[in-house]
Amino acid sequence: MAEVGNVDQVTSLIGFRVSDGLRLDEARDLFLNALVGAKSAATVRWYGGQCDQEGAWAGGQIQLLLDHFGPSTLVEAITLDHLNRWRAVLLHKKNKKTGKPLSVWSADAAIRAAKTFFSWLKGKHHTAVNPAEDLERPTLPKRARRGVSDGDAMAMLAAAEDSSIRDRALLAVFDATGCRLGGVADLRLADVDLKRRRLLVREKGDKERTVFLTPTARDYLRAWLEVRPSKPGVNHVFVSEQEGKRLGTAMTSSGLAQVLKRLKKAHHISGRVSPHQWRHRRLRILTSSGTPLGIVADIAGHADSRTTHQFYGAFAVDELQEIYDRFSGGEESN
């Protein structure tokens, strides 16, 4: 099915009228406006892109539905058959920037967003049925998220040692906790329990969860808090060390990410060392050490352990045998 560019094409290709009912663009606005304040800004942008001063949304995963069906399409007229055809188009669609087909991961993201969108509409009684309820997601290739390599981790930690007490503590927190970038950026002084080696973080729509520090990370964080510049009204853990007006101001997510980029560049580290790669590293260490996936899911903040298995449950053969030997009942290997 070709992409639909106007209302007449919609009517002729999938055979429904576009008057008297909830339009797709209206449904999109209802959904996104409900997310604002209930979910994190990053989540809202993922679904809906940007909202201008007049309240018009553009971009995001839901835009792919509007691009295909047309904004004036009636939601009630969309069936599972239509969504299956849209799914097939996605899996052959080309990226506008690169000209290459969308990856199966990108297609899956759009389908996940559509399923959530239509489920929400039915749950809020905007529609009578959920046409995406039985919409199948594509089969994703098994690929483990390995994260920062051991060598790059050692190099980055050594680089942080030479940089500042704050940078050393920041990197130690990323390494120990597996936190998302936003959770570390929003960390407050009251969220830190050094005695029990615990941090209370808020991620993904202000959902709270407790993460844990290694003894080394706890010591590095304590050292930073002892010299952390104070500024009235600022209670964020990680603040600017820059002299002048910015001294003691809260660091943003982009500012924290820039610290890692600076360390990587200054010490000629070639691997991937972004904040999310440190998260992958910690969760990979936990899974490869035999930690049950349900426990890893709780530590990661995954609402569904299937997400944990998808990203971290794939092991190399050597890792599988090592875990097997560890839990196989104590038999000696030959």
C-alpha cells in the first residue's frame, strides 16, 4: 500500500469516509495532551515530537500513522487489516535522511507507539474498539546490549581520576547504578543515602525507584559531596564547577553527557561511552553473573521483564556455559 498524501487517496485506497467522527489528528492531540505532565518530556517527545505555542503537534512516532492514513481519517474506520498494511509499509519504508530502509527496531518502535495509542483511545472511551490489539510486532534479532567495554571503562575511570572529584563521582554513579541519564541529572541531595549505599532516582515520567552503589562509588560520591559548591536554592547532587555565576548551578542532562564526551575526547578513547552505554554495561554485568532476569528488571526499572530479556538475555556460548557450570549442581568439569 502506497503512502497516503491526501483525504481523497485515503477514501479510495481503504474505503471509508472522513467526516462525522473523531479524526486521527484530533485523537493524536487528545493522547499527547494527556501525556503532558503525566509522563516525562522525553516520553512525550518520543510519541508526539514538538508542540508549538498554538498547541499543534508535529513529529514523533504517532506522526507516522498520520503520514500514512492522513490526518482527517476517522479513527473508528481504521481496522487491523489497515494497520497490517501500514506495518508492511514501515518494514519497507526508507529513511528520509539516509535513503536506507528503516531498521526493524525503528519499525518496531512505531508499532509499539501505535499499540499504546489505540489502547489509550479505547481505554478512555474515545473509540469502541482497539484495532491494534492484535497487531503483531516484527520479530527482532537477538542482540545483547554489551555497553562500555572493560578496557574503555578502565580508561574512562582513570580519565575521571585526572579530571575532577565531581567527574570521578559522576562516572562512578553511572557505572555502579545503571541509571538513565535523566535520573542522574535529577538526583537531589535528599535522595542520597550513603550509609546504606542507596540513591532514590526519578525516571520516565517521575517514576521513583531505588538504585544501589558499590562501596567504591559510595566513597567517590561522598568525596564529591564534601567539596560540592553550594548555591542557595540548588539541591541537585551534580552542579557546575565553573567559576563565576554558573558555579553551583544544577547541571542538565546534556551537561552531564558533555562531561563524558570531553573525557573520551581528551583521552582518545574510541569506544561507545555515552551514559546509556554505562547503563548497558551494568545490566550486562548483572545478567552475565547469573542474576535472575526478574531482579535485573527491577534494578533497571523495566516495567516488563521481557524488555530486560530482549536487550540483556542473549548470551554468548562461552557465557552460557559459564553460567551453566556455576548452577549445574557442583559437578566438576573435565
